[in-house]
Amino acid sequence: MAVVGAHKIEELFKKAASLRIHKNKVKEISDIIDQKFHDLLLVGQANAKYNGRDVIWYSDLPLTKAFRESMQKFKEIDQELDTKEVLEHIKTLPPLYTLEAELEEKLTDIVGTLFYILAQICKAFSTDDNVVSETELEKAEEILNLMI
């Protein structure tokens, strides 16, 4: 199950970075975001455990200053995601601690920001055609893997 539908991913890339993506890249993009989203939650869970809690707080996630700035830019492009879809997706992941209400409210912004960041990285490598290539997506994934 994807965290966000194909049409929404296409819209996000277009609004975030004026990029087009081929239909055959949608699943790959979704898989990248899914993994990074899960990685953030896993680190949040480890931080919660370290602090003696079995609830993941928003502050447990390793969201850097740059990530938070990108989150603000994501909000500015006015691209909403469905919270229900994201919460349903979390149920498909390996079991995690309970999420606090504040974190649940911000999940769509976090997922949207991951898409925004991936789109911006792809844009940095983009050729003049503004279509995300396999190479650009691979480079963008490598960078995300170094960051998250």
C-alpha cells in the first residue's frame, strides 16, 4: 500500500519543483518516501524508548532545521494530503509505538515534506526537459539515504 496515490505524487512534483514524472516512476518514488517516512518513525521510536516512553512524540523525530524549513515551503505550495490515508498506511508498517496526537496531526506535513525534498533534489539534477529520469531519481535517493 502506498502512502500517497499516484495522481497526488504527480501533482506534488509539479507544484514543488515544476517536474513531470512518468507513470513508471510513481511506485519507485512512493517506495523511497515510504522507506524514509518509516526511518523517521523508527528513530522517533528509539528516542521515545530512550526517554522511557512507549509513545512517539513529534519532538522525537529527527527533523532538522532544513527539514522544518522545507516543511514550511511544502505548506506554501498548498498541496494537502489525506491524513486518513497516511494513518492507514502506518498500520501496514511493522509495529511501532503509539503516536501522540500532535504527531498524528503533523504526519501529512511530514510525508508531504519528504516528497517536496525529493522533488527539490531531483530538480537540482534535472536536465532541460523537466522530466525526472532514472539517474536523477537514483541520485536523489542516495542523498536522502545520507540525510535520513
